[in-house]
Amino acid sequence: MSENTSPPSRPGRNDPWRLQRMVQRVPAHLGESPREAVSPWLLIGGIFLLIVIACGVIYILLGGGRVGGLSFGNGATTTRTVRPTGPPVTIIPVTLPPASITPGPTAVTIKYKVKVGDTLTFIADKYHVSIRAIMAANNLKDDNIRIGDELIIPLPTPTPPPSG
């Protein structure tokens, strides 16, 4: 070794390689690194805040809210129209006597063969009788009928005019 060169491990020397190594070990401070000038979380927070403010402005401009006595929006006030009230309506429930399951005395019955698309409602309307009368005459427990079934249709008896 020569006398002019000192070993790299001696402290107090200002060797260029030593300064370069020390600079590489020190972490970069905020704003020193050109790659990350702004933290990504700070950027996301700023965007979120801008969205919240924009939504608030749009809400107020569209005639939005009323905050503690202050009215935001176009300044127009809404009023309710008062409807005239009439006398109170009293609802009286009507109790009907139970429907008779057995058909009344009928003089005439006809047989009807069920076709495609027929329902008890259609048949009852066609012959001017009730669905219950058709069900009772045929001992049906529900309103299901099948194509080809023969149903007995009790025709209504004409009622005599009231004598007076």
C-alpha cells in the first residue's frame, strides 16, 4: 500500500465513494422523489371530497334541501291546496246470509260437454246460473273441470211477477 491512500474504514475522511453510499442509505423525504410527488391516498381523498361537494351542489340546484330554517334551491315555496271536506263517511258493514250449496228447485237441467278453453265462469255466464249451482249439481269440490266432462247445468226457473 502506498502512504497516500488511507483505508476506507477510517472515520473522518471525505472519500467520494463514502458520500455516495451514505446518500443511498438515507430514505427520501416527502417531495424529494420526482416519481411520487403526491401520496396516492391523498389523491384518492381529494377526488372523494370533490365528488361529495359536486353531489351537494347538484342537490341544492335541483331544489333540494332545507337545513335548519335555511332553504336552498330556487326560492319557490310549495303550498298545499286545501281540499273542501264534506260530511264524514260512515261505513256500515253488510252481512249476507250464507250461500246455499244445494240448488233451489229447478224444473229444467241440461247436459253440457266441456270443450277446450271452457271454464266454470264461462259456462255459468253462458247459461245465466251461478258457479255454486253448477258445482252443487255435479258434486264438484273445486272449480277444476276437464275437457270431455259432462256437466249438469241447472237452468234458472222463471220467477212469477209480483202480484199486487
